[in-house]
Amino acid sequence: MEQLTAALKQRGVPFLSNEPMCRHTTFRIGGPAPVFIRPDSEEQAAAALACCREAEIPYFVMGRGSNLLVRDDGPHLAVIQIGEGMSGVSLAEKNVIQAQSGISLTRLCRFAQEHALEGLEFAYGIPGFLGGGIYMNAGAYGGELKDVIQSVRWLDADGTLREASGEELGFDYRRSYFTGRDCCILSARIRLNPGDPSQILEKMEELMGRRRQKQPLEYGSAGSTFKRPQGAYASALIDQCGLKGLRVGDAQVSEKHAGFVINRGSATCAQVQELIRRVQAVVREKTGFELECEIREL
């Protein structure tokens, strides 16, 4: 790690040492990352990857941390957060937005609405950044990012800059070409349709209202905890099994939405993991369905 931090200093890449990950995840859980790197440009992102490779230090690229559960003793690797320093957005051409991966999906939706472009309303309120959303093909209310992604630019594991169309990126339910790969998503082009700004705003506010009404937004969580099993809904299965409100320490199955595991204040990673295991076991025993966890663990 000393070699890595020296290289980062030499190249002018911002980083923090022993940074608590609970400050950088929506679950508000996680011990310190030995090196927490926050590039302010694509050039710095490329330099950060190069420094990690040269020092032979494994790394993890993250966005807002809205789908992430970090171990209590912290990740045993370098963490690279693509965030505010890489959150630029502009109109690339008619009906096409060019956006860096560190922009929040909510801000991206507002930009689209302000420029009378519709088709991204489903993402309003999803608590993540564009890069993480692309990685997992984020979606809600019948829409997914795969529906609007025209192309994506990224750095692969050896630092090579690549670009591909949305059709080439293998988007599927909560998956993409990037799933499980060492890469750093830099930016994307989003193709939308012309629309009426007032109607777009009305739709966005309607969906946000539904989120506030149905989801436990007042607590830390990583969003939906489980993927939708074929032929059923995870939240309905959990509710059917009488598991709403089940707790392990401060980790709890939300009483408002059974598909969410929440942090009531001081939950630990170990408590969340144990609660997930209990829910999976009960649902398997009572319904025969296997619930696959949607949250990435670090």
C-alpha cells in the first residue's frame, strides 16, 4: 500500500487513507478502506488503475455505494470511487445526452427533463450513480437503463480505453457485460425521445411519490435486497412467510417493504448477512423459492 500511495501522490491523484466505508455506502455500514481513491477526471481514473496494477494491489471500483455491503473490518484492497469529480453532463446531439459515470441518476433525470427529453423518468430517485446503474442495469417501474443506453466508454483491466454500443453490452435483468469484470466505466450516451417538460416532471414526481410511500427511505439500506425470482416477487414471498420486521441486531426486514433489509441505526455487516441467510432459509423451506441476493459484498 505504501508503494501505491507514493505513486498516487506522484501523479496527483486524490486519495484518503483508512477511510471508513460507512461514509460512502447508503447502508451506512463498513470498516476502513486502506486506500480510498477519488479521481477528478478520466485521466486521473486511468492513473489510479495504473498505480494499482504497478503496485500489484487489487482494487474495487464503486459509485455511490447504493448496492453495496462492506465488511465490518473493511475491504482488504484499494477502493476507487467514481463520483462528483466525474459527473459532467451535456447534450451531445439531438435527443442524446453525454454523461460521465459519476453523475447521480436523479440529477441525470432532471437534466433530461430540463431539456424536454423523456424516457428516463423510471430512474428518478434511484439512489445511485450512472456508472453503477450501467454495471447492474438498474431499473424500476417497468424501465431499465438498457432501454436508453446508446453507448458506453470504459477502461478495461489493463487500462485500455474501450467503447461499445448498448446492444453489444449484454444487458439483462440486473446484469451487463461489466458484471464481475475488473473495469472502470467512464461515460455513456443516453438516447431519449422529445417530450413535454411539464408532463415529464409530473411523471417523475409521481414515481418519487410512490417511492416515498412504499419504500423505507428514512433508513439506510442498499435498495431491494433480493433479485426477483422467476414466477414470483421477493417481497411478496418474504411477506407471505411472515418475515416483515424480523431483526438481527439493528438489521431488520423493513415493515414498510419486505424486499428491503434496513439499518435501523448501528447494524453491522455480519448482522445483515445473518438476516439475509435467515430470510433465504425460511423462504426456501416454506415456498421452495431460492432468493438470490442482489447486493454486492465487499
